[in-house]
Amino acid sequence: MNPPSPITFPALLVCEPQTGGLKVAALTLLDRLVVAAHRGGASPITIVCSGELPELKRTKALGIPFAVVAEMPAPRTSSLIATTSLHVQTADVKRLIQEGGRLLAKDGTPLPIGLVPSLNQSLPEALNKLTGVTAQGVALPVTDAASAQTAERALWASLTSSADGLVDKVFNRPCGRPLSKLLIHTPVTPNAVSIISILTGVVAALFFAQGDSRSIIIGAILFQISAIIDCVDGDIARAVFKESPLGKWLDLAGDQVVHISVFACIAIGLVRTEQTAYGTWLGLSAVLGAILSFIVIVRGMRYPPEDRNQMLQKLIDSATNRDFSVLVFILACFQGLEWFLWMTAIGSHVFWMVALALQPSRPLQPSPR
């Protein structure tokens, strides 16, 4: 049985001369509005612009089709109508298309976007007749450069991930945010940042393998830097609409490569310097546990989100954070990495067994062709 077709409505996006070209996080308001409307389900998209069309960098990069007209046409059916005097995110556009109404900012301010059944009067009058729907994401009026900066600050503050652990929230992401804000103005992609994070983590592991105090401290610092960079790729992807399935899997698989490399090389360093009699077995156990955890997590991700209980989803999210990097750094400073290896050698197996036990008992259904 095929899934029901998503609800779609045509979109009329009015590019206002004073706001359409204003930028929020490197993209013009018109560019953001087109992408949000497209991802929210609007089709076809018509831009009403009587002057020069502002830059549509992401719209064109994503291959989103659109038409441009000089005057506002009279819609023949219910349409998503919006002006560029606002910043809005995809999730709220999708809600409007599904539920109807006019979007309100969280403080109740009416915003110039709504699902209008007809346009027999002016746009403000038509929007005023609609039921208000309070935004859940960042939705703000933008009328000038100052309000565009306010919207940009709110956007950056909202960019978090369900996979963020405590260290990510209070340290890694804030430390990486200046780099994120710089890189969105460059051609650097989130996937390229992910690869840099992975390589930094692997180099950190090689320092752990040396076993001496100086190398271990350098390795711990590089491992923490890798964790910081690991937050930057998601920041860039969400800020400028560069999310991709490849990026998601690269992030997940890359984290496991780094984890396995660190576990193995800590064990090698401990054995090389004869700091423990159990280093080889502890390392093998930690690596095996990490591999089994990855397999189980990938299996869990194949179930649709509605079939995952809350605890399973938390375990899936935790597989892509590196909160333990701080623990590694602290133990490295006090020559206590053997304790970390004991914890991972045992804890990784507890992790995959719990994750497996929490998965639905029904078999996975094959993907529809």
C-alpha cells in the first residue's frame, strides 16, 4: 500500500524591495522563504517581484523550480501567500499547509504569511481573516537590517541537535559556533567539515597510541577539538539548508571510526608503556563493543520514528555525541586512561544489549520499491 500523498498548495511569495535582499546567515530572506516554502510542501512556487530579483543561491543550488511575475496574480485556489518581511522555518510552513491559518510569532505578533483561500481583497485584509497559528520555530518580522540581525541571532540560538549531550550544549557547540558563522560564507560543505573532524579524531588516536604522557595530553586536546568540529557540520547544514542523507550517515559512521580508533589506540599505548596487564583484552572488548553498538544502532534506525520508544531514540542520538571527550581529557591529565578503557570495555557491551532489547519485536518490513 502506497503512503498518502503529501498535502501541497501553490505558493505566492511577494518580494518586497526593502526586505527581499536582506540577509540572515548568508542567505537572502527571499532565498530562505523559497526554500522553506518548497520543503514545507508548497508547489508550484511563484515569486512576485517588480524589480531586480535578489540572490537565490540555495534555491538554485537545490534546483527548486519557480516562476517570476511582476504583479500579484489572483489565486484560483487556496494558496500559501507570504512576503519577504519575515524569517520563517520549514516546520512552521509545513504546519500552515497542513492546518491552514496565519502564522503568529511566539509573542503573538501577526506575520505576513498564511494559507489564504482566496484573494478578493488586499493581502493584509485576507491574512487578518485567518485563524492565528503560533510558530514553534524561529518566526520573526523583518523590516530592516537591525531586525534581520535579530532574526539571525535567534536562528543561531535555535540550532541544536537531538544528539547533543551536556558537553555539546555547554562547551563544544558554543566553541564551534564562531567557526560555523565564518564557514557559511565560504564554499566549505558540512561533509567536508565532517571529514576534517574524523581525520582530527584519528590523528588524536595516533597520539594516544604513543603511550607517553606528553603524547596522551596532545591526543586528548586533539580529540576535544575533533568533538568541537563535529558540531560545526550540523550547524552549517541547518543554517543554510545543506542537510543531506549522506551527511547524516557520514556523521554517524565517522563518529564510530573515531571512537574505535581512540579505544584501540588507548589500549595500544597502555600496552606499549606496560601500564596495565589487561590492555590488549580491554582494547579488543571496547572495539568489539563499539562495532556491535554501531550495528545495533543502524538496525534501530531502520525502524520508522513512530516505532521507536523514547529510550531507544535517546540511545540512537547518544551514538553520535562525544561527551566522553572531557572524561578522556581529565583522565589523560592524571594518567588514568586505564579506567576509561575498563569503562568502555564493559559499557559498550551494556549499550548495545540495551539498545537491542529496546527495539520493536516485530520484524523489519522491506523498503517499498
